[in-house]
Amino acid sequence: MQRDTVIFDLINKELYRQRNGIELIASENFTSLQVMQAMGTVPTNKYAEGYPGKRYYGGCEVVDEIETLAIERLKKVFNASWANVQPHSGAQANVAVFLACLKPGDKILGLDLSMGGHLTHGSPANFSGKNYQAHFYGVKRETGLVDYEHLEETARREKPKMIICGASAYSRDWDYKRIRAVADEIGALVMADIAHPAGLIATGLLNDPFDHCHIVTSTTHKTLRGPRGGIIMLRHDFENPFGIKDPKGNTRLMSSLLDLAVFPGMQGGPLEHVIAAKAVAFGEILDDSFKAYGQQVISNAQAMAKAFVSRGYQLISDGTDNHLMLIDLRNKNLTGKKAQETLDKAHITLNKNAVPFDDKSPFVTSGIRVGVPAVTTRGMKEPHMETIVSMIDKVLMNADDEALLATVKNEVKEFMQQFPLYPELG
Ligand code: DSN
């Protein structure tokens, strides 16, 4: 078979794009070379439906070792007692939790997508809003902080079976204990989706959800800096309080119901090559250097927030505790769409994002979301955040000056030469 130069040329083009641009999408990161290498390996050839020691195929003895190591390392990262590393994505992890805990039509309560929540937390466009009766809490207009009073009132009124905490565009930490208190009052489960801040939680830099939330899900590719994928974890196992049973009608512990929900509930064969890469990433997180990375992420985010504020940008909640910030551009007479498209021309990548109480559609939006996990992996420190913000400001304040955008694109390329990405790839 001839080498597929068309696709490999495009992959090289993407490497060039990643190397020479400034990556500020809050949900993106750069894996280590060994994480990437593990993904492109022979376990991709293996079918392994089931779990280590209980597979539906022969020849699983090696992938059993890989998956067991991934599970054991992940449990250590979060001090969990049980973990499932098979979900193909964070969305799949959430599907499995809903399948294991709820019946179609049950009520759930999550952060509104338009206030920073996630599609899988009850959006009408998603399985979570189609199959379950979704209710929402929001953030306070004056502060941009989660409106816990509204959450509590809605929980007491609607009595959802599950309260979901976690967000895609929220720059502050969570009061998991307070959410658990109201959940206990009404007999609800609490699920924390920590996809965004997981790496900062793993290193003890943000509040720990595990003692307060019954079930924790995450992606592995954001602040955890692993391959694209999902995970589900429990620190304390328990019996499903709503009488959900396995397909044979037996009562089982939640860990077992969750395993059944992932496979055979909603997935077939696990991606063992990705699980191998997850194991490598979890090993990296257990190394002391990862804590330093997490600390630098937070310092960089705070330096970046300060640099935006000093130029008159309005940050939702006035700052950040984590790796991202949400900026309302209305006082700059720009939409999120225009900002994203203009910054793209200068090779500065981020995404348009609705801000709380936005008056524009999700395709236009009034804001942008800016995150620092990827640039921190590239080796940037606080002073570099000032440089980036000055370039962003120059672009946004001259959005229709194509010549200037081309000049900034060159400046960006030159700036990024200080922070090599995968030099081993030539
Ligand atoms: N979690 C979303 C993001 O934050 O970009 C993608 O689903």
C-alpha cells in the first residue's frame, strides 16, 4: 500500500499551525510526545469488549495489563476507590452516569449552557435534555458567580434526581459542599463534571469535589494533558438510591452499574491504544513536575486576567481562580464571532462564547473564552501573558486593518519560536 501522503501532508500542516500559533482555547492542551506515541500503537488493533479479566475476546492478556495500570494510576491521581477509563469522551462518560443512575424522564438540574454550563448537562439539543427533564441554575448578574440560592430554590421546588456541577466557561471554584447539602435534603445524587479544572483538582490547587459529589466525570485532554477521552470515578462506592438494577434485575453497587452503563450500555470495544495513552498521562500527573505545571497555569491565568483588565476588558466575575476567563466584549463594540475570526487571521486561536445574560445568538455571542493550559505547556510564564494580551488588544482594536493583522501574524510566529513544540518530530 502506498503511503497516504495527502493525509500525512495535512497532519504536517496541522503541526505547523499548532507550532506557530498562540493556542488559547481553554479546553485544549498539548500532550507529551510519549502520550501521543502511545496512541499511535498496536492496541488499536485489539477488540477487548468487557473489562480486565472479564473480556468477550481472547488475546486480551496484554491490554488487560494496560487497562489495569490506567485504572490504578487514575485512582491514585484522585484518591478514588474505583474508576472506569473506557469512555471515548467526556460526553460519553456523562451518558454512562445518566444511564446508570436515572430513568428516562427523570429530573436533572445543571448549570445553564448559556451561563457557562455544558451541552450534556441538560441542553435541549443534547441527549441529556431530550431524555431527561432538565432544569437549570445560573450565575448572578451582578457578580457572575454561581447563584447557589437559585440552585437551592430550584432543587427544593423541582426535586431533581441528580444535580450536576461543573462548567465549560466558568472561571471560579465550586462550593461542592453546599450543593451536596441541598442534594441530601431532597434525596438527589450529585455528579461533578470536572472536565475543565481536573488537572488543577488533581494537584490540590482547587476544591476537591470527591468527598461531596457521589460521582465524578472528566475528560482527559484538557488540564489533565492526556489523550482525548473520558473517565468516571468514585471515591466512595454506594448503592443506587433510586432502585436502578442491572439487566438481570439485581441490585448492584454504583461502581458495577457504571461499568455496565459504559459497556454494554453505551459503548462497544474500548480504545485500548487511547487507554494506554491515558495511563501514560496519569503517570505524568503523578510526577511532582505536574503540580508545578498546575501552579503555573493558575499564575498565568491571573497574569492574563490582570493584563486584560488593565486595558479595559470586562471579565465575568472580575477574574479567575482557574485556567480560563470569560470576557464580555460589549464595551469594546465587538461580538465574540468577530473577535474569534479576526484573531484567527493573526494566528491567535480562541473561541467565541456566550456571556451570562447574552443578548446575542450562540453563533454570534458577546464574548470570548480565553484559557492558558496550552500556552503554559509551551513553557510560557507571567510576562508572556502580557505580551499575548497586548497582541490580542492590537488585533481587536484594528479588526478591519488586514495589513496590521498580517504583521501581527508574523509577530506571533516569531514569538512562538521561543517555545518549541515536539522538536523530536523535526
Ligand atoms: N467542553 C467543551 C469545551 O469546553 O470546549 C467542549 O465540549
